[in-house]
Amino acid sequence: MIFVKAVTVLVAGVLTLLTLRSVMGRLQAARARVNPKTPRQPGEMTKLRQDPVTGIYYPEN
């Protein structure tokens, strides 16, 4: 009987640790901050360059 209680407590402890680890990971992700980019001027246009092979346009950096 003591063995069953010990196994039950052990399983409950492991499940508690897994749950806490998951919750802490989600809280860490929620605290992450985004660095906003500086806004572009309204009249500023992005120049595009066409790939000669595929014909797809890519922005120039």
C-alpha cells in the first residue's frame, strides 16, 4: 500500500514539474518584446529588382 502511494506522489510530482515548465515557457514568450522598425516616410517607395531567371521581383536593400 505504501508503494502505491509513493508511486502516485512521484507521478503527481513529475506531472506538476512538466506543467510548471510549460507555463513558465509560455510566460517567457509573452514577455518577449518586439523592436519596432522606424516608420518609413509616406512618399518613400521600395525599389524592386527582377530576377532574370524566375521573373520574380525582390526588394533592393
